[in-house]
Amino acid sequence: MEVAIREAQAQDAEAIVDVWKRSIIELCVEDHHGDPTILNAWLGNKTPQTVLGWLTSSENAVLVAVEGNSIVGVGLVRRSGELEVCYVAPEATARGVGTKLLEALEQAAKQWGLPEVSLKSTATARRFYHRRGYMEASRPIVMFGGLNAYPLRKAL
């Protein structure tokens, strides 16, 4: 089935949160190791209210990957150049959904005239970003009470 990328809408908030949480819980075990402290901190702001807040700001491009009638990916890039979110549903991995979503986020940043994008990657996603031209920007940082995050950047 073909995956389409489109702008997120308010009615997508619940589905976005579902994808976001399942991606973290099921796909990022290498990062959270099932540690409830890390998971609780990481999942704490994954709410429909957070998503609705993104959508009300002109500083954000919020995109979803849709397959059939289902949202299978979510991404957010800010006008600052920070790529804050790029998550794919567990059932949609290794099929190009993440790449298509990332390319659309980068295109939004290019349309804003940004020279580069930056992000903080999980260990799980780091290889994905490296294969798509992202380079290390600085030393890893610790987030969510014990999760290593890898600052990366890419010239557009």
C-alpha cells in the first residue's frame, strides 16, 4: 500500500500519540532498556494536548505518514531548524516510511530557507540518520533520566 505524507490535523492527535508512544516503547528498547524511570520521563509529554500545541504554532511543520486510513508515522520540524520528532509505527518499519517522512520534513525546512537541520537522535535511530547524511554535531547528552541522545545535523 502506498504511503502518503500530509500535514497533520487536529483530528489526528490521538493517532499521532499512539504511533509516537508505540514507537518509543516497542522500537527503542536499546535506549530505554525497559527502565520505568526513563520510559515515564520520555513518555510524559506524549499527549494529544502536546500535539494540538504543535499544530497551533506557525513555527512548526507537523507531518504524518498515512497508509490507507491509518497514521503510521509522525514528524515535526521547527523553523529554528530543530527536527524534534520523526517516529514510525512498529508495523511500518523497514518499508521506507521513515525516509519518506524525513525527506518531507527536510523539504519543509528548505522551503523556510534553512541551511541545515539538527536533531537529537536515539541510539536506535542513529544509524538511520547517518545513512541519510546526518553527521555528529557534538558529544552525546543525557535526557529523560538516563537516555543517551546524539546531537546530529545535516546541511540542506
